[in-house]
Amino acid sequence: MNRPRKLIAVASLAALMTTGCTGSSTPGTPATSGGSPSVATPTAGRPADTTAKSGPAQPGTAKGVIRVPQDKLAIGDYMPPLDDDRVEIAKPQGWQALPRDSAYLTRFFQTNRNGLPRIEITVEPRTYGEIESVTADNVEQFAKLVAKDLGDLELIENVLPLQIGETACARYVGRVDLKLAAGQTINAERQRLLVLQGGRLYTIDLLVLPNTLRQSRDAAYAVCASLRFGGPPHPAGDGLLSE
């Protein structure tokens, strides 16, 4: 039996019902559940030069690592170090950062700060079996463990091992229902990139309107390729944001 899609309350996306994805207003605060990113479950589009599949797919992995060259991505300016100086993250070119929120490392928007597309980045202490950091050498194994961890979750795009620039990650995509403040819901899609480094799982979520993933996909890839890890070690479970 497939798991039902989650309803996520996102008051700030109410503007989508009247203004679409353009314009701007004050930001709202997406609700979160269980420490996971606020919006969604997996969706469409394959990396770089491939097209979206149609119809649902079951969890699994494709053979071989898909490589996305960094020189094909538009990486913007770097933000100050985050996660207690463990990581540096750059904005995609043409995107802006949303105000800081304790539930996220950072968030980016393209044109409408209350609408879509949006990129949200979170972090949590996590390992997958004996893997504490994902690399080019173990990313295929990592992707298989991620797929296994998803269980019977229905996916549109299966879990894939990727090498985006110098960053190895697992990727999958799916659907989500966003619940608005007025009690209405809209359908959205989410691409999720998972990067494991030093026993900490960095999740890069791209949230888009249905059938528009390819328009913003490479912006999330640019964020992933920009990740730079360093700084002194910290005990697992420290705060999300550096102060």
C-alpha cells in the first residue's frame, strides 16, 4: 500500500491562488513536521540533460552515477558560514535569500518570496549504515540505502546517485499537497537532494508548481555544487544555524 501524500500547512503560499508566481509580499512561515523539511514528498525531471518521466515509479535506484558538470551551473554569491561554521552555501544566480528561520539552514526564492519556486535547506544528525559521508566512491551504495529508507513511498522519479560538480548526493522527486491558510490546497512537486557529510544530512528541497521542475532544477543543482564543508568539528545535534 502506498503512503498517502502529506498535507502541509503553508500560509505564505496563499498568494499563489490569486497572483501566481510573480510579485512579492511579506514572507510566511511554512509548518514543519518531525524535523523534516516543511514541504512535500518526491517528483518529476531527471538531472541535467534528461526529461521527466510520466506516471508514478516505485522506490529504487538507476544503475550508474549521473554526473552534472559544475561549469554548466549558475552559482551565485556565498552566504556567511552556516550550521555552526560547518558549511558554506551559495545562492543560485538570480535568486534571493528569505529571512532566517530556525527550522532551516537557509531558503531561497526566485521572484515571489511567498510563492514557488522555492529552495529550502535543512540539516539533521544522520548516518546510513556505516556511511557517515557520501563520496564519489560510495554514492551508489548511499542511494540504495536512501531508497530502502523510503520504504513504500510512491515516487515519480526513483532515487538516483548523482555527482554534481564535486558534491556526491542522492536525488529523488515526488508530489506534495500544500495546505493554505484558508483551508485550500494546491498541488506541488519537490526535488530532493541528499548530501551526507560528517554524520550530518543536508537536504536541499526544490519546491515547484506541477510540470515546472525543469525550469528551476539546475538552481537546486547549483546550490548542491556550491557546498563547501569545513570548520572545527561539533557534537552531533547542535543547532541548525550558526549564531
